[in-house]
Amino acid sequence: MKLLAGFLICLNLVFAPLALASAQITMENHTDVVLNLFVDGNYACGPVQPGLTCTSQINAGDHNFEAREGMNAVVASASGTVEDGASPSFVVYNKN
């Protein structure tokens, strides 16, 4: 068993530089419809009922965020850079 544990530790050290920086994004739904969060065109979390939130882990970097009603209709979108360890919110309001 000691040999196996040592191998796993070495394996982790070899792949450590390949680890991606991590962050998260939280969508706050302040609309009157159920929304899903998409990051860079890919489903991230949801469905999110009005007045609630969902959070998804992402890699640090430049991203496009979309709040969609269902899977297709874009309600709101934003883009920006998310720094390593950051946890910004994408807040979506009704258009009035």
C-alpha cells in the first residue's frame, strides 16, 4: 500500500502545473420567469426560480454569460474577465 500512495503523490505533482485556476459565477434571478445560466454557450446551472440564485464553478478568464428562459431564449447577457478565486454575480432584472 505504501508504494501505491507514493505513486499517487508523484502523479499529483507531475500534473499540478496543469491545474486550471478556478473561480465561480452566481446568477441572481430578479425576473418573473425561470432562468438557466449559460457560460460561453454551455449550460452552467438552473433552472432558477424568480428571486433565487445558482452558482457554477468556472475557470478564471474571459467569459460570456447568458440568462436564458428555457434553453433558447436569451433574456440577458454580459461578458467579462473573472479573476482566479473570484466569485462575481450576474444579476438579471426584468426589463421595465
